[in-house]
Amino acid sequence: MDNFFVPYTGKKPASVCINGHRLVILAHEKDMLEDDMELLGADRIKKVKLGSSDDEQEAFLGKIARQVDGGVVIAPSGVDLRDVLKNLESELPWLQ
């Protein structure tokens, strides 16, 4: 069972829009998100536990995606949030 940290604004996951893609950035380390909450538009970070099965994990991530009408990105460990965002900006195609 994995623990993740999810940025929230109010009662909904905080999302960013990159090249027209609405995304929620999750992380394994709280500090990664907490240090740059303003980049995500978040007012708090919430620790969540994903289920132990693939189906439970997929359902949880799908729920977050539906809440923001977007996608979910799990940031790699040991990478600065600013670098994750820059990489997404360079890799994601523009949506009109």
C-alpha cells in the first residue's frame, strides 16, 4: 500500500494547467509539494493511502482525475517540483 501526498485547495485537489492539460501532481514526499504549494495553487497537502490492489489504486487515481476533470501525474522521488513542471511543459503537446 503506497502513501501519496496530494495538494488541495479547499475540498478539491489542486490542479495546474500545462499546455492545456489540467493535472494534479502527486508525490511520495510531502516536502516536495509543501515547499512550492503556491506553484500548484494549493493551500494544504493531504496524505492519502492508495489501496493494496491495482484496481483500488486505479479507482483512487481515477477519482482524483474526475474531481478536477483532468489527469494525475505522480512526480518521481528526488526531483524538484519546478523541474517536474518544466519537464511536463516541454513534453506535453499543446491542446487547443
